Amino acid sequence: MQLHIQQVLPTYFEETIKARSEIWGKDLLFSKGEMIKIVAPSGSGKTSLVHFLYGLRKEYNGTIRYDNTNIKDLNAEGFAGFRKNNISVVFQDLRLFPEQTILENLEIKRELNPYHPQEKVLEMAERLGIASRLDRKARICSYGEQQRAVIIRALLQPFDFLLLDEPFSHLDTENAKKAMALMLEEAEKRKASIVFADLERIDYFPHTRLLHL
Amino acid sequence: MALNYKTIKPLLLTGSNATSRAFSYIGLTVGILLLLCSVQMFINIQQLLKKNDIRKNGFEYISISKMVTNANMGKDNRFTTADLNELKAQPFIDGAAPLLPNEFKVVAGAGSMIPFSSDIFIEALDNEFIDTVPPNFTWQEGQQSIPVIFSSDMLEMYNVFAPSYDLPQMSPATASNVNLSLRCEGALGEMSFQANIVAFSDRVSSVLVPENFLAWANKKLEGIDSVKGSRVFIKTKDANDEKLLRFLDEKGYRVNKERAALGRSRALLQGIISGLGLFGLLVVLLALMLFSFYLQLVVARSKDNLQLLITLGYSPSWLSKNLAKRFVPVYIIVVLIALSVTQLIQWGFHHFVMYDRPELSSYIHPSVAIIAAVLAIASIIANYGMIKRLLHKIA
């Protein structure tokens, strides 16, 4: 699968931003397997970009295509299929069901399109150090624990592109490295691409392309 | 692997309003019950009245005459050809035939067996309109013996008065064996015939002779080619049809009183029952509306969770289908309760109010069950459509 970003600019951004951005207003083609690092300072539209790529918002000009599918043409059902099979995401704002346990949160995603058996969930939780938190309601877990849960959740389905929006904002470097390693392993299994948007460069993400937003 | 609704079940219906749900269920049950009972009672009335109809080949025959009032007393109140054509042209009238009278004087005697003679009137009617027409009810010119169809009512009346006049009472079989003599006197002459009663009619209160005989005799004795009748028989599918009764009222035609009264009371009863049915339908609609508010509340309360499920890749259609499925048993139970209570009411009505009259059944009519099934299916579909719309709105 390939991701085409053509002349995309949020409707609420001024045209002038195109001149200093390597993404807004440009034509880009990302192929499966590429590791793309997007470095973006606050307010440059990082979350907007991830939301556009995941189809959560449509306030942009230009086109975003997965192969030949313009995602602006997809309806809710069409997106459901894409999100189930082709794109996975780690949101900056986490988005867990607060009243469900961490395990329930993970199962809700895993059952949608199981790529791994349930045992794998436990194994991943152990690797990221949240195994003891699996039976806790999400709302009483720390942000760091929640963020690790969200990372595991993103890895429980098949995908061609894994979108990351500041995935380590609540993690210390050691935990971030563990999480990154897990994500790289899982992407490798699927021969998938990672689109990693963050405030700054991170050494432990072996990017093949580096773009400034 | 098929998706499991159980996993996401706790995410929905959070904080659902039990009172509002209970009220909508109760309302729905009461509404459907009212509707089903109305339909069943409507059918009961139809069945009760059908039994009293005098029918032939699925048609009813009623006689009408022009109302004689002070205003039209001196005028000719017989039916003209135009009147007949107008009657026949009505969509609710399948045929009309006049009861043609004799224009000459007829004296009937019973010979030596019963010393009795009286002026009588004879009439003729299209055979199709007579309830009992034996094959020998025919006459040809030159035939001395006239077949006669006698009114059952008139025989009964004779039997009531016969003892007072020292006359023998007669059964229909005996009456059929009596040789009657008919002396017909007109301006152009006088003739005598033999007459035999060949059948008794419950429908026509008259002495009927074959049409061609009456036409021949009117011409022969009075020189009259065509006569007009003051009574007309109407063939209709429903003698209690409101449109028919209204038309007859408008024209000033008088119908058999008992029958008309029956038709009018049926119209009134059916009006009341239809009103009740409409009220039931209204209650059903209100209950469904209440239920839709409850559903909107459920979706609004679970909005964040539903939105996140859709964000994670859950299909809005799958979610709507599964959410709607939760209410299928509710609708089925509600309709089954309403149907059972209707059955109980019908049994009670038949047994205690109608004392097991054979024209009614203790069981509900199949159409009531069909309506119940249609209501259940329609509610389920409406419910599904509404949930789907709500979910696509938040997707």
C-alpha cells in the first residue's frame, strides 16, 4: 500500500506556511516499509496531519490517498474497513474507555480484527511494564500507563501504516525505548510503515525519511 | 472470527433511564392491545351481522319503495325506468328489478275443500331476485295452471286467523296440494285459471306468478303493455353499506326498517370501534416516540464510547444492528403480551357476553395475529433505522 499526500493544507492555515513546510502543500509518496519521522514544533499542525491521515477530520484542501482511494470519498463504513485492516494509530490524547479496565480496552480492539492471540497482549503488557495494571480501570491508571496501553492497542490489528502522534509524551526515555522497539518489531512483522510525528528528533527511531512540518 | 457484541455491551446503555424505558414499554403494550382488540371487535361485528343476512350467491336482496309522505301522497310513487336505471348505475348496487303488480282484479278461491275466497293481488319479479325458484315456475300461453310462489309470512298469517273463521290450518306441504282457482277480471274481459303453490318465499311478501303470465294478463285484460312497480328489489353485496343507505335516504326510498336499523347501528358501532382503533394507533405512535426519545438518550449518553468505537474501526452498521437487536425480544414480548390479552378478551367476550354464539369464534381472527406480527416487524425496522441514523450522525 502507498500513501499519497498531494498539496494538503489545513483550511485554517495560511498559504504562507507552505514555503517553510516540507509536507503542507507538497506532493509526497510514502510506501509500505518506510520509516517516516515528522518533526514539528507545537502549533505546526502535527495532530491535524495525523487526524487527516486517519480520516478523523476533513478540514483540508488537497488530497490524501491510500493507493487509489481518496479518503475524502470514504463514508463511515469505508473508514471502518480501513481502520480495521490498514491503518493503526496512537493518539496523543490517548482515547481509552475510562470505565473499562486496560485489558478490556485492549480486547475491544483485538477482537475487531485479531492479529495476535490474547496471550500476546499479556506478553506485550509485560514488556512495557503494565501487566500489573491490566485489571485496573483506565481512568485510575497514570498517563504513562495509559500511553503504554494505547501503544499496545495499536499493535493488536493488522496495518500497513502505523500513525504515531507524540506517542511518548508521558513516558521516560527508558520506557519510550522499550515501546519503540516493540512497535518496530510489530511493523517489521507486517512489513508496515511508521509515520512518527513528534516535537523533535528521537535517536532510537531509525527513520528512512525525515520531514519537517 | 465474528465480532462479539458482549465485549462492547458495557460501553452502551450506560446510565439508561429505566423509568422512561418502562413507560415506553407499557405504552407500547397498551397501544398495541387497543389496536388488536379494535380489529378483533370489528371482525366480530362483521361476523355477527353476516349471519342475519339473507344471501344468495353472496348477494343480499332488499326491497325498497318510495316513501309516501303528505307532500307526495297524490302523486305517482311508482318507480320509472329512469329510477331503475339510476339504481342500477350505483356502484354499490349489483342489480335492481321491480315487483310488477296486476292491473286487473284477482279473486282467489280454494275450491270446495276450503270454503274461502278473497280478492288478492299477484305480482311478478325477475326470477334472479326470488330466493326459491323451482323448475316448474314457468308459464306458457294457453297453460291453464299457473304456478305460484307464496309468501311464507302470508301462510303464517293465514294460519293465525284461520281458526277464527273456522278454516283449517295448513302446513306448507298441505298448502302446496290445494288447488286454487284464480278469477281474473279486467276491462277487456274475464278469465279463470287454476293455481298451484310451487314454493314459499321468505324474501318476497307477496303472491308471485311468472313474469310472462303477468305481462300477458295485464295486456289481455286491461290492454296495458308495461306496468310500473312501486316496489323494487335491489341486489347488493352489503345491504348495510353506509353509501347505499345514504343514497336511499337521499332519494327518499324506504327500506325494510329492521335491516336499515341494523345497518345504521353497525355503522355506529364500527365508527366507535374504528375510533378506538385509531386511538390505539395513536398510543402506539406515542409509545414509539417515547421509545425513540429513550434511544436518543441512550445514544447521547454513550456518545463518547460509540464515537471511540467507530474511531477504533467498529462499523456503524454493525453497531446499529447489534444495538437494535437488543430490543427485538422486547418488541416480540410486548406484541405477544398484547396478543395473549386480546385472545383472553375475545374468549371472555364470546363466552360471557355472547354466550358462545356459533357465528363467533373464541379464538382471535388470523388477521389480528398478522397485524400483531406486522406491528412487531415494523417497530423493529423503525427502531433499527433510527439507531442507524443516530450512529451515522455521530460517526
